[in-house]
Amino acid sequence: MIVKAIVRETISPKRIFMRDQKSYCGILIDNNNRKPLARLWFNRSVKYIGLFDGEAEERLIVDTLDQIYEYSDRLKAGAAKYAV
């Protein structure tokens, strides 16, 4: 819900879906695996958020959920690619 709140200015919240996988939680645009916005890796002792710049994923350590807001510019930029 935090990611959805961050990018709602860029893309409609109705287009953002969460899909739980075995090892991470995927945040997708249009519920399409080929349109990833972020991945949340919270199943481990060290928690990560995965952000996409082009095709590559960059994992960043987050200690609390509030730290996701620090990456709001990158999340908005990722959502802007699919805003069309």
C-alpha cells in the first residue's frame, strides 16, 4: 500500500497489483510480470526493496517500512515508464 500511495500521482492506483511469490512480494503494473515496479524481500533477517532501472534490479536494504518513502523518486520514475 505504501508503494501504491507513492506512485498514485504518476499512475492510476487501479493499475498497481501485488503478487506474492515464494521469496519476494512483487509490485506489478497491470498485473503483468513484464511490468515490474518493485520487489519486496521481507522473508529474511535483512529486508530489501528491489527497484528497477531499465531491466536490472537493484536491491536496497530497508530497516523499516518508512524507509520505502526515501525511494519515492525512483518509484515514480519507474511508474512513469508505464504511464502511457
